[in-house]
Amino acid sequence: MATRPLPREPRGDQKKTKIVERRKAEDWTKPQAMAIPKGGYFADKIEQGRYGPIFPQTPACYGFSVVAKVIPGREEHLYNHAKVIEKAIADDPTTLAILKAHYLRWVIFSIKGESYMMYQGIFDTDFDKYCEDASFLFGKTGIISAFEALEWWPADYATNPSSIVKFFREHHFPSFLEYSEHPYVSCEQVRKALTLKASFSSMLDQMQEE
Amino acid sequence: MLVESPVLELDDIQHFLISRPPARTARYEFLTFRQPDGGRKWLSGMLDKVGIAKEVGSNEPDSRWVTIAFTWNGLRALGVNEASLATFPEEFRQGMAARAEILGTTGANHPDHWVGGLVSPHLHAIVVLFARDITERERCRIEHQQYLSRCPGAEILSSLDLEAIPPFSYAHEHFGYRDRLSQLTIEGTGDQPTPGSGPAIKPGEFFIGYPDESGSQPISPQPEVLSRNGSYLAYLRLEEHVGAFRDFLKEQGRTPEEQELIAAKLMGRWRSGAPLTLAPQKDDPVLGADLQRTNDFNYGTMDPYGYGCPVGAHIRRMNPRDTAVNMQRRKMVRRGGTYGPPLPENAPEDGIERGIAAFVGCASLIRQFEFAMNVWANDPTFHELGNERDPFIGTHDGSYDMTIRKRPVRRKIRGLSAFTTVRGGAYFFLPGIKALRYLATLADQG
């Protein structure tokens, strides 16, 4: 396999792991950076998910950076599927609502003549919590079909959501530093703020007509 | 591979998840098998007493209904070999106690505080007895005690007696909420979904060996004779702090009417069963009792902001209906009842344990039960709430809130206290009838 070794899952007595403390009210006006230990976890604040420990939330929300080698000759398949996904989202903009995704990016790059794909997502919900729903929706949009062009993609993905989670975990490269200009702000908060702004604008327009 | 839905083999499925017998009492006995042959001998003698789905509800006037299920350690104790044991899902192999952090059963709910030996690796089986009345339950208890004494090494670790609480005209729990309102329908049972309950669900969501809602048939534990027509059960013994709950309502509501409204906001239904989405201002007991109407609502269009039923209310978390995706893959069958004496109205907390001892039945503990506990019950950010958990089955330490949306300004109850405590739990495998026979006749692998 061409990608790096897996991020190690932390070991140790489960009873000793602490429940992740809830964040206090965050100040979104104060930019924050967070340095993340090697391996992607804070040893003293590991949250156990149903499919294993959950990568921590940072000021830049939850996310993943999945890198996998493209099966030789399948690169064109990925470009074709970009159109499929574009149409799926155009037809139903709420299709990926479960992820609460800020951004999803697909990048193809080459190392020594071999193609790789990076799939990077920044979202508000941790992937493990909603993995089955996410995999179901990925299947609906064609995102999973795109993954069929990647090496080590599990053959039983349609019937075994845990195999998808395993693939994502094994090909995820955790950040060692994350930054946000507006820390911990969620998609929903952005949407509500813009809705409110539009409402105020509308109100001011209405006032002009008095 | 897409496969057609086969006929449900009701003659090979235990009755437990198919029908609710008309029982007013129950007894759960948690067993251990010190010797494999003693366990198998016990099982052999119980085979003809186990309720079969096809027979329960027929013309025969039953007065007791028996169900048998095993932990992963119990399957091993009966002699199931290691190769077969390894084919069972990881979460079942680990058992409920080991999954405590995932389930959110932490703090006072942690397995360190559980009773009845349910955390012990020596917990091997459960016998669930539903009986028409206490006399019949006692007769069965004595008969079973005598039978166990003839099975070497088969012993009772602990037991729990359950009784319906008055008034007996409708099922309800100690807080006073009408129960058994969820109307889930499984394809192949012949039942028709009630309005608003969603379409019938593929049998593979509840029974192993059938196609599920993905359209394909999941991989089964081996051998097939052991897993086919089986299900998984998640058992929870949930103590209800009735005195604390009533005190809370009195603190939060100035009048009995206000207190009833707050009780309804926490649940999402009035105690009569009437859903707030259909009866937002005033209770409607006739609606609550009418199974053709009491589930006939959605949230997405009828109550999107939760002005009727709060977004964090128990029934909205446990069944978000049209405001969540993939709902057909999250449904579970619930069974169980109340234990402990009712606390009389206006009586102070008496320190006696009372609550619900219930089972959730499904084909995938991780996808169905654990998802519900991990996300719906205990995720503080559920539907953007921020700092809330299910008011009844979420784990509370006084630091979570409950938001009651209303115009012009919402009401936020800060520092919700725990109205329940998990006192025990376990994962069981509920085998089919042929599988029970297979287990009873297993050669000792030792």
C-alpha cells in the first residue's frame, strides 16, 4: 500500500480515559489555533465512538484528510464522477445535510508518475457518529462509486458500513495544527447569521418606503 | 446483491419481538452455567416451554410466555466453539458494560454501580417469563427453581420481578406516561402500519438471515443454524426517581397545568399519550389513546422549530421521523415493563427502587441500539441543540439544559437533574427455535 502507516489507535484501560469535557462558551471573535499531538489524539481526552476513538474537534471543526492511491487507469473515472456528484447536489441540495459540511474538496495529484486522490472535509459532526447515514448518502450521490477507483477500497462497502469507516481511518492523515479565524462556528450558525442579516436588510429596505 | 424478501419463518422465531402477550407480571432470571453439560441439560428441558412466534396469540389460552437468550460468554459456556464465537459482531462479543463510554453510561450510570451481577463474565443467560398474573408467575418461579436444582451447575445469579402499575386500563411507567405507543411493523408479520408510523420494515432489521433495508442480506454469524432467525437484545434496567421528578415539576411550574405542560415538553407527549405536535396547548386523552391517530404526525412540516414538541424532547430524539435520514435502519422493537411499587401521589420519595426493565431488539446493536444511545440520547449537539441530552435516558450530571421554544422568547431550563439511573444492562443473543435445539445438543468442546 502506498500510503503511510495507519494513525495509531490509543491503547490503555478504558476506565482511565476521561470523557471529553464540553467546551465552554466559545468566543468566535477570537481566532484560535490548536496543536495536535502525533497520531491525531489527545491522550488524556479521548472520546470513544462506536467504531473506535474519535478524532478531536478543533477550532476548525471536525474533519478528515483522506489520501489514497488511484487504481492505474481509473483517473478519468473520478473526473466523470465529479459530474455525477455535482448533479446529485443540484437536484437535492440537502443530500449531504447529515455531515453539516462546511467544505469538501477532492484533489488528484501525482507522485513519481502515480496518481493519488485527497478527499478533505471540514464539518460540524464527527464522522463516526453518523457513519452509517453518511455512507448511505455517499452511496446515493455517487461519492462512494468514486471511491471504487481507489486502491484498498473495501469490496463489502455496500453491506458493511464499518468497512467504510475502517478505510477512512486507515487513509486519514490527521492534522498536527489547525486554525480558525472564527473558532467553533458551525454551518448552522453561519446560515442563521446570514439569514438574520438578510432579514435586517429587508427590514431596513421596508423602512425606506415609509 | 439485491435479494427478494423471503417469508418470515414464524415457526422458528421466538415470540418475544413479534407479539406482546397480555401479561401483567414478569420475572427476569439471570443465569450462570458452571458446567456446559448442566447448561445444555437445563436448555433441553426448557425447549418446549419457549414461546414461538407462530403460536402466541393463537386460540390456545396461554397464561405464561417464556423467552431465552444468551450472552456471548453464555454461548461459550454452552460449548459453542471459538471459530463460531469469533463470527459474532465485536460489540456483542465485548458486551454492554465494555461499551459504557460509547453508550454514555458514565458517572452514576457506570457499570461499576450496576446490580445483579450483570457485569460479570459469569452472566450467561436470561429467562424472561411473562405471566398473566402474580399467582401464575409464582407457580412458574417455583417450578423453575425445582427444575434448576436438577441441572448441575445451572444457577440463578439474580432476578427481577416486574408488575404493571395501576390503573391497569393502559400501560404506563412510574412517571405516569402512557407507554407502548410506538407502532413498528415488520414485513412478513401480516400487520399493517398505523397512520404516521412509516412503512413496514424489512425483517432483516430485526432477524438474522433476511434482507434488510439496504436491500441485501448481511453476513450472519456461523453456523447458520445458530444465527438464523435470531436477534440481539440490549437489556437496560432504568431506575426512575419519581420523587425527584415530581419535585422538579413543582419547582418549574406554578400551577398543576404548568407542571403538566413541562412534563409534556420533556417527553414530547402529554402523560395521556397525546403528542404535542398534534395537541400543543392542551391535553387530549382521547387522541392519546387512539392508536390510529396518536402517531399520525411529522416534525419537518408540522413542527419544524419545535414550538409544539421541543427538538430535545424524548420522543423527538428517539424517533426524529422526517427530520433525520435513513430512519428505516434505526428502528428497534421495545419490550419490557415496570418494576417496584408505584409511589403514591403526594408521597415523598421513599428510597425504594422502581423503574423500567426493558429490552431493545434488533439485528445490529452497533447500528441500531448503540447509535440511539450514542447520538440520539447523549449527543449534546443533537440537531444543533448545543448542550442538551435526552431528559429521560440521557446521562445527566446537572450540567445539561432543556430548551422549550415558545414565542416570543424561549424558556431554557438550566442544569437538568437526572430523573433516571441505569442500574444494569447486558447484551443478549435471542436464538431461533432450531438454534436453541442446536445449542442444547452441542457436544462439549472442552
